[in-house]
Amino acid sequence: MADWQQELEAVVGAQHVLTHPNLLRAYSQDGYTLESAMPRAVVLPGSTEETQSVVRILARHGVPVVARGAGTSLSGGAIASQDSVILHFSRLNRIHQIDWTNRVTEVGPGVINADVSRALQPGGYFYAPDPSSQQACTIGGNFAENSGGPHCLKYGVTVNHVLMADVVLPNGEVRRFGNLAGDPDGPDWLGLLVGSEGTLGIATRLWLRMTPSPRASRTIAALFDSVAEASHAVSAVIAAGVIPAALEMMDRLAIFAVEKGAYPVGYPPDTAAVLLMEIDGEPLGVEAEAQQVLSLLEGFHVRQVKTAQSLEERNLWWANRKTAFGAMGLISPRYYVQDGVIPRHTLPIALDAIDSISAHYDIRIANVFHAGDGNLHPLLLYDDRDPREVSRVKRAGSEILRYCVELGGSITGEHGIGLEKLDEMRVQFSPEALLAHDAIKRVFDPAALFNPGKLLPTPGRCIDYDGPP
Amino acid sequence: MDTSQCVHCGLCLSACPTYAVTGLEVESPRGRLVLLNEWRQPEALHDPATAQWLDDCLDCRACESVCPAHVPTGHLVEQWRAQDRPTIPRNLTLMRGLGFFVGSTSGLRWFQRLSRWSRRPWGTRVARSVLARLPRTVGDLSHGLPQLSLQLSRETIGSDAPKPHSTVMFFVGCVMDAIYSESNRRTAELLRLAGYAVVTPSEQRCCGALHLHSGESQPVRIWAQENIRRFEESGADKVVVNAAGCGTTLKEYAALFAGEPQWEERARRFEDSVVDVTVLLAESMLPRVSPTGRVVTVHDACHHAHAQKIFREPRQLLARAGYTIHEMANSTQCCGSAGVYNLTHPDMSEALVAEKLASIPDGVTNVAAANPGCLLQIQAAARRSRRNVDVQHPVDLVWQAYHDAGYLPKQEVGTRG
């Protein structure tokens, strides 16, 4: 048993330091299945202080650390790179306080995203960022990845909703960043930490903004016979000045999968695209905007337009959309989801390009995307038992990202860089910019112990991982 | 069925009660699939710790409800239990006792007798000496017992002359038959009030659920064949069941006979005829009682909500009988009963039932639960923690409402504490 292991046991208790090989195997992956790595150990800290001690002990022994919430990362953010120890925050899962007057709720990093909104709902509030994995993913992970979601088109992403956080830094210090007023005092360090993917610090307590629930909402589903036509409709809605709460699209293959999934809506199988639009706010405004959208849609070849008739129907449509990734398991052994962003008006040509990449590499691709903000999620379907297909799927994915950058977009909208998009960072950023990133990392973590080998491509450093399982 | 359909999205984690209690990936459905996969590797480590993580699965199927890729994790763990029985730590006395008690009508009578004695001062000694080698939770559970009848329900319900298109065979179950015989009698009365002719074959057998969940599939095929024969002879168009756990098993009989076309076909016809009593009564022409102001909260048995997707019907039925429903949080989360799980996994089970009690809204004393395991588990925990809560089968609550409203005749209640 390593020295550090005994020291850790003294801090968190032996039952919370785990090294059983089968258990480590279960922790060797997250939602990104193209890579895996066995952690050296899994530690479950029970408080900020315990986290601090654990980080100090491991730092003293030069053992790297990876924080994990629910392990739903789609870019390998929670994979134990470089022989690290996983800190699993499932025990810090309490909502500590709901301050209705100041509209702030104080939570542990292991609290499930959807549970925050569930707790706020009786008072007429919700927590706005709603990643599709919200029924399982945690606030700590959302902080690390600056997670978005369908409704972030209108409400903003995680960085706009975390007011303050206690963060354990790689040197073992605990610092409080941000303030409850929500306006940075001095440089916006909190803004830097949110989305740093656990490479600069680990949040152990978070204060979240409570957003008043809209008093009314309308959800509209428009079914199209052509993806291009649906894309033009998206542009028209945004150009008309309507800011829907959410504006989502799925293509034929994606529809096929979700209709076989846990929440079938009954979209006809030959539908080429479904556009899901939600408008929310004050009742009269919602009514007017919904009418505006409906009349805009009349200018396009729409097969069918439906408005959700009940909350149940609305929730079903969203559950159907939000389980799209998992539903890929019904039509393929594995999927690899891309997260490129493009300027909205280039949607039709980008989709054409994805089509030809699909044909060229002989990889089936389903498309699910946040059409409103141009965030694409092509789902590349593959079989992990076929090494040649795995290699083709990686190349196809990379080519899609490169094309997004070419169109003036970026390589990630919300899933993060993680292990997955390290190479593409060089496409997105100049060598000078990457050096600047590296300089920031060194200020926080000179020994490179926090989530090593993620987010920031480091030239000259070898990264050694197991292949796909 | 295999584990490869899992794409590792992790959406199941929050649905899994054992993950909520332990916070460990290996106690989540996704983690268990990794363990199952490891288990099959040629050089796998088949140690007690791994077996325990797998065997901790409640088989509540909450993960199957939320899995976008329909991975049948509960079934896969059940299969593993059946194949790897020797490696699972188990209480042999418990499994033998179970086989004896539910295996025959006379076993059931003994079960009823022992349960009745366990509630008397002198009987506690007798019961204890018999139960001494059983897990400690057996004693805890006896606090949850209702007033016990002297007869099995199947001996008192009787059979009506069949009516065309509205004859049902009443599947009386084991625990329902012996412990909740009163609920069974009321079930029959409500079915008759709703216009059905009720046939109750006395030779019907245990559905086999408890054995299947524990990986003991041996006797179940024989029981299933007998139940199928009884149904075919009964002249009924439907098999009505009021225990969520039994209903699920009865609806999965065909899988027991995979590869035997003749029996598979008969089992399929049987399966298709099985209907839960709350579903049948909710669709029936039972009269509407105006709201009485009585408040009830509903605990959804796993094998209602997750395995059979029954959620609305018990509520519709209670509302029609005049009840106001005050929902509890996480009503579909397992109470920790899970077949014989509360006997085999006392610690996990206690953690879960404590959560269940905490989620019963303040001031609500009526809890409806449509499964005998849940009834016993929640009632026992409530009595132990001195919480004033009355856990009843929805049928009992509905029967009471129709009785009070004068729709049902006064009944001689043959119970003895």
C-alpha cells in the first residue's frame, strides 16, 4: 500500500479510499467512450476540508488528481489521465441553503443539476442551465465544463449562473471566488475558473443564481421534409428578433433513434427534421411571439406544426430530445458526439459537409443540435470492436471540427476539450495563444497535477492511455 | 440481452437507489454493467466484494425506466444471479424457508399461522425459535403485519358462474393470500361491484417472483405451467392480480419457456391476459364518489411504476373513490423491500425505507402501496419509528370509500389479532 493511501485513509476513512481493481475499472470511463484509463485509486471526500487535505497529501507525493461528479462528460473530462487518483464528489450532494430573498442557493458540487430546479420549483424559481444530462450530471461538473443546454440560448450558460464558489487549488489552498452580488470585484477569476475543466481548481461549494420561472411558455414542434428548409426557418426566426428559450433540431436518423427510445413522441419515421421551439415569459408576450413564429413558419415548406397542449406533452417532447444521445445505443454499439459551433447562417452548408464526411469515411452520422446558437452535435455511430472503424470515426470527427473552424466557428460549444479535442486546439488557436493558456495554467498548477493532459495541449509531453476498451 | 448496448451516458445514476445511498459507481446500473462485463472475462476476479456490488441491485428497474438505450440491467443482474449462484453469499435457511412457505397451500397456511403467532407474547417465543436462524429483519418486519385472518383468502372468496366477456381469474398470490387475505377479499368484492364474475382456482401456485429475483429459477417453471393450466380451464378472459411484483412476473412468463414453442405460445397468451387490478378497475364503470376530504399519498411500487408502467391508474381509482391525493417526493423510488431484499440486505434496505418515510408529506396518514412487500416494509418501519402512518393497498382504501358510501354490503370480518 502506498504511503499516500494510508494518509488518505486517515483523512476520509478507509471505506472512502477504494482500490479494488474491478471498481477502478468501473471508474475508468465517463460518457466519452473512445478512451479509458484506470485510476490509481478513488477517493470520496466528505467536505471541503477533507478535499483540501486529500489534495495536499497527493500533491506532496506528486500524484495527479481528477475530479468526478456523475461521470457524464462527453470529452473525457472525468477520465483518470496520467495515472491519477479520482476524487468522486458523490458525498457532497447536499443543497445547503435556499435564500429566497437574495435568490441564491448554496450547494455541494455533487448535487444533481435537475435537483436544484426541483428544489426551487415550489417557490417559483429554477436553475437555468439545463444540459441534456441534467437528470444525472452534477453542479461541480457543470462548473468545470461551463455546461450549457437547450435553454441557454436565452438564459446563458453556467458561468452566468454561478455567483460565488469555494475552490480548492492545486497547492491545497481553499479560496473563495466571486461574490453574492454577482459582479466581479477586480479581475473575473471566477469566470476563468468556470470552464477550466478541473485543470485550475476544484469547486467544493457553489452559490447559484435562482431564475424566476417564466409565467407562461409555449412549445412548438415543426416537422420538415428537408433539413435545409428547417435550417432556413431557424435563421428566419432569429432574424425576426425572436429569442426563443430554446430552438432545437433533430434529423432523420436522430428521430429514428429517439422514437425507439424511452420517450417516443410519435414523429412520422420519414420526417427529415424536427424543429423544437420554446417561447417563454409573460403570458401576453408569449402569445404574441408564438403567433409571430407560427406565421413565419408558414413561409416555409413545413409538413406539420404542433403546439404542446399540456405540460405533460411538453415534458415528453423534451425528454425525447434530451435522451437522444443515449438512444444511439439502440442503433449502434457506440457513438462519438461532436460539439462544433458554426455561425447560424452556415447551417445548411455545414450539414451538407457533414453528409459528405459521413459518406467519405463510411460512418453513419445522426444530427441533434442547438440550432438557435449554431451548436452542432453530430453523433458519429461506430462499433468499438472494429479498430479500423474506430480510427475512421476519429478522423471523421476531427474533420468536422476543422470545418467548423473554417466556417468561422469553434471546436466546442459546451462539451469541453478534455482528452478528446486536444489536437483540434491547435486548429482553433495560434501557438502564441496556446503559450498564453499554458502560462495561466502554470500560475495555478506549476506541477501539472490537476486533470493533467486535458484541455491544454502541451507540446513534447507524452500522454499514455489504454486504447478503447 | 447483453451489456454492450450501454453507451455509458450515465443517465441511470440518479435513478438508482443503491447509488444514492452509497455514492459508488459500482453500486450504479452503469457500474454494474461494467462489473458484469468484467465478470465474464477469462481472468476475472470473482471475489465477494464484486459479487456484493452486483447482488446489491434491488431489481427495482428504475434504471430501465430512464435508460434511453433500453439496457435491461435488472434482468442482466437476475441472469447473473441464476448463473453464478455459488459465488453469492446467501442465507440458505432463508431460501429453504421461502421454498417451503410459498411452495404449497399448506406451506402458506403455516406462514399465516407463524405470522399470527409472532404477534402474541407467547408466540413470539415460538416464532423466534423458528426464525432464529433467519435474518434479524424478519423480526423487525413482523411489526408491519396487519390483522391476520384464520383462513387463506382463496378459501373464502369463492368462484362465480362465468359471464361472457367479463370473467376474471383472480390470482391471489402468496403473501397477499396469507397475510393480506382481507385485501384479497375486498379486491374480489370490488371486481364484483364493477360487474365482473370472479373465478378463484384453489390450486393456483406462487408466481415465482421471489425465487426468480434471487436467481432460483428451478421450481418456477413448474408453477408457471400450473398457473397457465388453471387459467386455460377457468373460462376467464383475464387474470387479475393485485400485487405489483406478481403482476410483473406473470407478464414475463413466456421468457421462461424460450425455445419450447408450444409452452411459449401458451405462456404468451397467459401473459397477454394478465391485468393489474388498479388498471382494470380504473377502466371499469365503478361509480364516482364525491370528494370526502380524505387525503392519501401514493407510494408507487417499483414493479408498478418501472416494470409495468402503471402510474396513473391507482391515482384515478383513488380520486374516483373520493380521495384527495397529496403526492410524496420520489414516489417511484424503491422502499427497500424488493422481494426478500430486506431480509438479505438489511442495511441498504433500512436506509431506503428511512428515506421513504421521510418523503411522506407531513400530516398525511394514509399511504397507498399496491404490493405486499412494500406494505409490510413501510408499515413496519413506520411503527418502529412511531410515525402515525397507515399503509394500505389502494384496493382497501377504495373498498372503504365505497363501503362508507353504501355501495357495498356490510361484511362479517373474520380476523383475529
